[in-house]
Amino acid sequence: MKIRKEFKIGVFAVAVILVSWWGIKWLQGQNMLLSSNSYYAYYDNVSGLMVSSRVKLRGVQIGNVQDIQLEGDKVRIEMLIEDEFAQMIPANSVAELGAAGLMGGTEIVIIQGDAQESIKPEAVITGRIKPDLVGTMADKAGELIDGLNTTVGSLNDLLSVNGEAISQMITNLEAMSASVNSMLNAARYDIDGTLNNLRTFTDTLAANSGRIESMIGNIDKVTTDLAEAQFVEKLNSTITSLDEIITAIEKGDGTAGMLINDKELYESLNDAGENLAQLLEDLKANPMRYVHFSLFGKSEEQIAEKAAKKAAKAEKKAAKSKE
């Protein structure tokens, strides 16, 4: 049986149509060879989202946007998700709408919940809009610009109100700078003299560097000699010996220790000192009681008699002189 040419052309046309339809679906993100189901989400605004936009789970594409429709004050999004991935989406998951990257584009990212059951076909997933990074930056930039405008306006108001004061302040600063310049010009010779003296001093130090080095060497030699003579060790030994002597005195060892620590000896010396003081006072008051001196060996009675005669003669002479 011979197949007619028209039949061949018809079969070829149908095949081309089917392949084209499959290619269009594939370009839209639908794989006709895999089993998929529809799921829905509602948003206030889906700016930038298009049919065939990607739907991702943990960074992996699991489907695409199938349809976008207005329903009242909301926008209904139909997502076509493959069955093998739908089992990984808990019932309380969230479909987050946001930018696909800095280069633009919009996508839906499934944020998994913690429910035990997975979503069922034709189920509605809670929709949420992710803050756009670029939009956020633009908002922040707008706020910054508004703040700068407010600041500039405040500065302009301040300048307009205090214009005269600012001008006066600038005039005072100019006068002050002029005064400083004049002072520097007047003191220029003094500054030059100071610099010359400093230069002379440094030259003198440079010229006597040998002597300075010699002095430093002598100091080093003295310190070395002290170290070699074991001065510190001898000083420590002396301090140790002195500590031993003080310890022995405190314990009552030796003559010094006995003199310091023997209370009876201290009291005896104290009594002897008091007796000696009393003896000296009595000696001053009655020297004749302790001193017996005569060239001819006279007794005390003879001396007293002779003294009485001299006293009587002295009284007679005094009476005659009065008459």
C-alpha cells in the first residue's frame, strides 16, 4: 500500500507542532517528561516576576512559575513543582519572593517549615516578600540624602543668622595671624641666634667626642673595678655580720649583751649613780668634812680655836673704826 504524499506532510506537520510545543514548555521551565503539580501563593506585589521564573529550594531549582493572576487586592502565583521535590516541602513552609541577585531578576525561594506532613497538590503556600538589597540600599541612600539636605539647610540658616559674627571671627583670625607673623619677624634674629648657639653646642660636642668617650670609658672602668672587687658581696657580708652581732646582743651573749639585758646590773649602776650624785652635793656643801690638811699637824680643835681668835680681832677692829 502506497502512502500518499499528503499524509506524510500531515504527519510531519503534527510532529513539528508537538516538538515545538514541547520546546516552548521546556523553555518555560516545564519538563514534560517529569510529573509535576501546581501550588499557589498570594502576594501584594510581584514586580519583576514573570511566567517561567524559577522556584528554588536550598538553591536548587525545583520548578517554575506557571501563571500570574490578579485576584482582588492580591496577586495569585501558580507554581509548578516536581513531585519528587514537593515531598521535601513541609505544609507550613513559606514561599519567599525576592531578587535573584544583583544583576536583576526575581525568583521564589521555598523556606522549609518544621511540620511533619508535606504539602499536597493544589495547596496554598504562605507568601512573603523578601526585602530587596538594591531597594534597601536605595531607601537608605534616600534617607541619607534627606539627612544631608536637612544638615545643609541648618548650616545655611546658621550662616544667615550669624553671618556678621562669622565675618568678625574671620577678621579677628586674620588680625591674629598678622600679629603672629609680626612677632615671628621680630624674633627672627633671636631664633637665628638660638639656632646658632645650638649648632655651636653640637659642634663642641662633636669636637670633644673623644673626651666624652674617654669619660664614659672611665665610668665603665670604675663600675668594672667595683664589680671585680666584689664590693656588693663584701657589703652583704658586713651587713650579715652586723645582723649576727645585734642578734647576739639581743640574746644576752657577751659583755655588751649582759650590760644591755641584765636588769639587776642596770639597777645597781643606777643606784651607784644616784649615790655618787648625793656624795658630790654633800662634798660641795661641807668640804671640810672630807678634807683634813695641815702643814704642822694641828688638830681640828686648834684650827677652830685659831679661827675664833681671828674672828674676835676682826670684830674689835670693826668696832674701833665705827668710833
